[in-house]
Amino acid sequence: TKTGNPLVDSVAEHQAAKPEAYEQYLLVLSKLAPWGFGMVAIGYTNDASSFLLVFGAAAYFFSHKMVRLILLTSPIASVLGGMLCGRVAGTCIEGVCGWSIDVWNDIGLANDDYVSAVEIETKPKAKSKKKQNADAKKTEPTKSSSSPNFITQLIVRSFWFCALYFLYHASQDHIKEFKDRSIQVSAHMSHPSIIIKTQDNQGRMITMDDYREAYWWLRDNTPEDARIMAWWDYGYQITAIANRTTIADGNTWNHEHIALLGRALTSPLKDGHRIARHLADYVLLWTGGGGDDLAKSPHLARIANSVYRHMCPGDPTCSRFSAPGGNPSPMMRESLLFKLHSGGLVPGVEVDKNRFKEVYKSKYGKVRIYRVLSVSKESKEWVKNNRRCDAEGSWYCPGQYPPGLQKVLKDKKDFKQLEDFNAKSEADDDYQRKYFEHLNDPQKAAAARRAQKKGTEAKKMTLSQNEIKQINLKWENNDITSTLFGLVRDNDVDSFKSIVQSTPHYVHMRSKDGRGPMWWAHEHGRKEIVSLLKSAGVSEKLRDKDGITPLELNEDEF
């Protein structure tokens, strides 16, 4: 789910459900339930069944928006799938046995609407019973006439028997899979999430209890007033099991506070330590691979950047903090989190022993705990009584950050929630727009950033006429011309402007047909981009391979 709030978007359970998720959790019901829904909607609609239709539609709509709500889909999927199977099996059995509606009515499985219809139809027939008997006497069937009727019934019943037999055997694999998966899932969900049963390299079953043992270590080896810095996911566990104060937990509604924690962990080690020494005594990290803190760290950087915009200027998704192909970017490698996570494990990655000291590493390497050195005693003493009430005797007394963090907090820009209708400032509109643009089209955003990066690394220069001429003589299709064409086509003025400022020689490039950004801008009617190109010295008098100038493509408008 893309809400515009990187904190909400970072939670895996908040992501939109994919078709694979329904198959994973509902198995065969993911295919049966839609057919059952259609059966009820078309053939069995009444006041009672309308509840099933509303329940099914609502459950699917909300679960499609948020994967964790598939839980709400399971009851109605079971009902609709069961009704479909029951009706199909009932029809086959009735066809084989030749049972009438009276039999189903006797055992309570007949449809009420159908029973009522049958009763209505039988009443007029009862009135003409004498007449029917008289007609029957006149035309009594011969013995030979019963033979075709018997053969027809035999063929029909054989067909229904074959259909029932086929359905029975075809369903056995699905039934077995459903039973086995149900047992497997129930066993998995019956165990605490922090205790993992797995196999070692020799195939032996082991119980991995790293997380709980790490919390016990905190409980038994740290002072009672110790403050633990960890990502908010583990806050409740640290509080409940370790009985220690944590910087944030799942009940931390303050977006700016979570962003400060994210900034501390994703900043360079020295900068992160300057924040951590005022807030915590220990830092706890999940380091065992999979969904550990390093895997989550791009989300941490996005959250931090939503409040501290200097972290990734001009890039709300903070894509510079990433690990494409498993290789951490320079920004990630320099971060406090990466140093503490991979220190001593990855060649060349070391922890500054003057700022952090590793005091615990779990048996299977799932958890590492560091003690923060040079903790600010003034800040620790100050936060013992840091509540400030809005009025004397008021219940609203929020805590305050220690004075030592005021320099850091000057960079803060409170995050504007999309649903905050009382917000008067429109300053975040551009941030939200770019956030969604970068999420929806990361390739275009990455191309613009690469161009900007190259321009930043190179000295800003004004191209000479001879240099421009040399660029104009080379016509070829490449990634740069493709990117420029896409920016012009989409009228992405901001990204195009950054390219003009950072890498001015790009805008003079021309594709294989002799056309470049100036031709495309005129062709699509992009006045602002034409102005940018003119300011960069791009000529409107050059001709493409067909002898056409940019001005000839859109003479009326310009």
C-alpha cells in the first residue's frame, strides 16, 4: 500500500495483497470461493444470502488493500467454498440415486425457495388427479415402451456417477494438501515468533532461541535504568522480557521520534553516535539475515528523510541508501547500522572502539548488542524529569529531548500526514508528489539522480561552441537519449532542469535520426523545457537527417 507515509509503508503487513498471497493462505479456497460467490449471487439470492455477498465483497476489498486482512477473508472463503462443494456433490448424488426434492427436504438440505416453488407447482396438479388417471387408463404404456426410458435413466445415472467419481479422485490431492498445510501452519503459529525451529547443516532439528536469550542477557547484565536503542519492532519484547526501557515501541505514535531513531541508525557512525549518546546506553540489532535490521534499513532511511530532509536531498525514497544486487551503496556502508551489523564479519568493516563496544553476540548470530561509550551523563540525568505540562495540573505532559540534541533537532521538519485536514502549510505537497513519483517509476527517478550525481562530481562548466559542435556531430541511440526523451514526453521539468544544471552537455546529444531534446520539446509542446534548452545554448536551427529544424515541428505554438 502506498500511503505517502514511509512509516506506514514500511510495515510488511500493510502492503497490498498479491494473488500469490491468497493462494498461500487460502490454498484451494482461493479458487473455489469466487465460484461459490457467483453461485450464491446468481442462483440463491435472498435476504439471508445477501449477508454472504456483502461479507465476501468487503473482505476481498480490504484484504486486497492490506495483506494482513486476508485473515478476514478466510471465514467467508470457507463458507462460499463449502457451499459450492456441497451443491455440486448434492447434484451428483441426486443424479445417481434419482432422489427427489422430498428426500433433500427430509434431511434438511433442500433450498427453501426451491421447495416453495415445488409445492406451488404440485397444487394445481392435485386438482386434476382424476382426469390424469382417466387419461392414463386410455393410454396405458406397453411393456416395450418402458425399455427406452430405463436405458435413458441408466445412461444419465452413469454419467452422474462418473462425474461424482471423477470429482472425488480429483479432490483427493487438494484435500491432502489442505490437511497437511493446516497442520503445518497451526504448528508454526502455535510457537512464539522469537523462537524458531529449524535444521542445522547436518539436518538435525534445533531450536533457535537467540532473541529471547538476548533479552534475558539485557535483564541480567545491564543496570535497571539502562536505556536500549533498537528499532521499534522489538520495543514491546525488550520491555516485557528484558524489563528495560526502550527508545521506541509499537505504541510510539510520534512520527518525528521514530524518524530521529531512524536518523541515528542510518547516519554515518560518528553522527549516529552523537545522537545515541544522548538517548541510550545500549544498541540492540537483529543481525541474522532475512528480515533483519539491515534488510529493513532502506525503510529506516526513508522514514528519517521524511523529517530530516538533508539525509537524501531531492529523493524522498532515499534510494541512495540501498543494496542493489546485494551490494550496499556507499551511504549504507558508512551508516552506523551497517557498521554495527557487519563489523568484524565483512572484510574492511570495523566498529569504532572508542564509541561502541560489543558486549553480546547470540549463539547463532541473530542478535548483537553494543554498549554506547561516552554516554552523556547530563542528558541521562536530564531525562529523568523531562516532562513539561501545557498547564499547571494538566494531564498532558509530553517528554522533552535533552538540550544536547537541540542542534540535531534544528534540522527537523515535522511530517505532514495526508489525512491531517487541519494542516495549514502546503510545503509538503512537493515532497508527497515526488515520493509517489519515485515509488511508481523508480527507473526514471534513478536516471535523473545518476545524471545529477555525475554533474555534481564534475566541475560545473560552460561548454564552448567547439565542444557543442563535436557533441552535435555524434548521432546515436543510448540510455541518455532515451532518458531525455522520456523526461520531455512526461513533461518532467524538475528532473530535466537538474540535468541541465548538472550535466549540460547531455542536452546537446542527438539520437540516430538526428533529433534531440529540442526537437522533442517542440514536438510535444513543452514550453518550459524549450526555455531550459535555450538557456543551455541548444540551437533551434539545426536540422535532423530529414532536414527538419525544431521550429518547423511546432511553428504555430512557438
